[in-house]
Amino acid sequence: MILTKREHACLVIERDGASLVIDPGSFTAPFDAPGLVAIVVTHEHADHAAPEHLDRLLASSPEARLFAPAGVAAAHPGYDWQIVAAGDVREAAPFTLAFSGGRHAVIHASIPVVDNLGVMVDGTLYYPGDSYTDPGVPVGVLAVPASAPWLKIGEVMDYLDAVRPRRAFPTHERANSDAGNAMANGRIKHVVESNGGRFFALVAGDTLEI
């Protein structure tokens, strides 16, 4: 598999001529996904689910399947969502998708907590969405959130200590300045490497072979 990081929270994974898109949101520039077979949306927030991206991608690949928790379907009606929950496993050939978690990390007591699911792709790549969900299985590659209103870097470091991925790269970083990303990457790199893993400071357009 080849992973391409797009801006902020969006990932594109390619395998055997097919592609999978995760969280095409409002902070992500328009992009193409040839051979698109599925889109996964972890939760309803605009930086993860932008109708303009969904409409453009589906216009090119109308048979692509859409996977998301119930809250996404309620917030973004008019699409043929396939509702998934924690513990579900779905096939979107050639990809296998295993879902875990359930709720978005708390931003503040005054802000409702929405549905959020992490997704494991082919038993190797794990993306928790906006959460610190531990999938409970070994993680080959972790897309680790690096900046958010709900996030403290110390909590990210604890999360990395719990999951201990073999490889990791930052995502959800558009809220940071360049200086902020450098600081976050330094903390993430330290924990990943302390646990014997490797850190890749991917930016939009970079690829990683999985």
C-alpha cells in the first residue's frame, strides 16, 4: 500500500489500482483519487467531512462506498452512508476496514460530544479520528493527531506510550503554526523512538509505503 498524506486530517491509500480516502475535510485542498472504492469519515466535523469533496469524488467514482458512524449520516444527509460502529469489520476490496472507538474527545463541557470511530486499514494503518482510541491490537503505522482544540501534547505522548506503533506520522496539524508543528513533531518523535519505532514528519503530498 502507498499512503499519501493530504492537508490536515485527510489520507489517501492506494493498493492494487484501487484507492481509499479517509476524512476529506474543509482544510484539505481538492485532490483526485483514481480507482476510488471507498470513503471513510470518522466524524461529522467540517474539517473531516466536506460536502464539496464528497460530491467531487463521488462524481468521478459513483460506485464508491461511504462508511461512517450514525452521527455523520445524520449531520450530512443525502449520501448513501453505510453506518458502522465499534467492532464492525467491512470489506471494500481490496481494503479491509476495522472500526473502533465511538466518541469524539471532549473539547469542553459546553460542546456536545459527537460520534467518532477510528479505522484500521488492512490490519496495519490505524487512524483514530479525533480521539485517543487504542485499537487493542498491534499498530504498524499510526496517524497520530498533532494539534486540535481538544488535544494536549502530553496526552498525545501518553497515547503513543499506550499504542506503541512501529511507525507514526502526524495528522490533524493545520491548526498549528510551523513552529508549533516542529514542537509537536519533536515530542511525538521522542516517544515513538523511545519505544523502538520510527517517526515520519509527513506533510501534505508526502507518501509512505506501508
